[in-house]
Amino acid sequence: MSDNSRRALITGITGQDGSYLAELLLAKGYQVHGLIRRASTFNTGRIEHLYQDPHDPDARLFLHYGDLTDSSRLVTLIEKIHPDEVYHLAAQSHVRVSFDEPEYTGNTTGVGTTRLLEAIRMVGVDCRFYQASSSEMFGATPPPQSEDTPFYPRSPYGAAKVYGYWIARNYREAHNLFAVNGILFNHESPRRGETFVTRKIARAAARIALGIDRNVYLGNLDAVRDWGYAPEYVEGMWRMLQADEPTDYVLATGTAYTVRDFVRFCFEHVNLDWEDHVRFDESYLRPTEVDSLIGDASKAHELLDWKAQTLPPELAKIMTQAELDGHAPSPGIHPIR
């Protein structure tokens, strides 16, 4: 490993986006450090294939225990790693769960961002900071939504992300930190968590086709979303931190499909009629719904030369086929030293 390798810190490295981003950065020659929470069960399945023994002199992936609620630990890690780039992806990221755990969501998804930014400021490290903002911040504001669209969050998760967005902008303006907000619309992959609706649908279609299950229970089928492919979106994250000046960007496909459409695409891939297998369960409804999210990524296309390539019909096939092929992530390992 070259001493001149750029060092990146990824919070949320064990998640969907974190795993794809770690792959991308390692391929570009970075030394990658990831923040993971201590747990009695393994949660590193999505990055298991990237693992190298940390004692190997050529190792470039290192994992560190830490938590967004522990500011002193964040200071220690920033001082130890001294990253050139920080990608802040960690959060309580399930919108429906945020209604059940609003305080925890605010403490991690919102205030956790402040703790990390303040750690960078206190240590005085000269780095570039990526804040994972969300289309859920727009909430009830009519589409299409761009960087100039007013926020109207409809969940504790969306409200916490709005806080994270503004605190990142404040550190950019008050402390001259190279901080950018990536306002990403829904982006999915076979590595999506099983409780998220797209993965749930793709997994159900495959299991029903294989004779394992008979039905799947879903909530609102009429919600309109702009779904893209996660590996393409982490490329956009990286490009944001390579720009000459820090600013905020929307990443989206600009297309509109309902949950019902995504269901149909997945079940068509396995030659089944979705209406024979989908059942309604009101417990999956949100107390306040977000009806339509459709992004305008013109700015990212113009300034970053970024454009989504994979649209929902193809995305649904990719995810369903991965379930058929048994490519779901394994529990993983804890290569901590």
C-alpha cells in the first residue's frame, strides 16, 4: 500500500450503500476505514468479500467500533484515522420504524451528524465531508423535486434528515468545511435490507416462485417513487467530493413508478400474476404518507457528468434474479483489530 493513498472513513459501511462505496473506493486505491457498532451477532455480511486480514501489510480495509451517540469516540477515531474524505451514511434509516422510535431516530440520524462534524472541527482535520441526505426530506412537497425544492418532511426520519442537511450546510458556511449534501432518491439493490419494500417484494416473488411461500403482505401500493440502482449512486457520492467547490446535489432517475408497478415487474420476472399472491396489511401504512417523490438530477448531470442508467423495470429484474440465485448477503465477519 502506498503511503500516499487517500484515506476515507465510511460510517454505515455495513449497509447497502456503504458496502458498494467501500468497493468503489478500494478499486480506486483508497485506504478505507469503516465505523461499525458492537453487536453480539455478525452484521458485516455485505462487506465480507472485501475482507483482508488487518495484519496483512497490503490490507486497505479497516473496521473500527464506534457509535454516532458517542462523541468522544468519534473524536478519537477522526484523530487516529485522519481521513481525507468522510462519507456519513450511518443512520436509523427505516422510515416506518422512525414513527415507532422517533427519539432514537433524531438522536442518531439527526444529532449524530452534528457529533461527527464537530469531531472533524475539533480535531482540525482537513477533509471533505459527504452527508447522506434523503428525498424523504421533501415529503409532501409536489414533484418534481430538485435542490431548490422546499422541504416538508412527513416522518421523524425525514425531519431528522432535514436537521442533518442544515447542520452540514452550517458547518460549510460557518467553519469553511468542504461539506456536501447528497439528496438521494430511493436507490435499491440485492443488498437492500429485507424489511425495505423493494427487497421484500423481490424476495417474496422469488420465494413464491420456488414454492417456499404463498403470499406477501404489503401496505400502500399507490405510493409513487423514483427508484435507482445503488452502485450507480455511490459513484455520484464520490464525484461530489471530487468537485472543485462544495455544494448540494440531487441524485435520481427522474422516473415515476408506483409500488404496484414494482410488484408487477418482480412477479412478471418469475411468470406469476402478482394479484394472486399480494395481500394488504394496514400495519405497514405510515401515519403520514409521502405520496410522490420524483427527482430532478439536472444539476448532477451538468456539474458531475452523472446520470442514472438503470431504471425500475430492469432494477426489479436484477433484484428478483439475485433472490432466485441465492445471492443475499451472509451474516459476515468482525475483522476488528
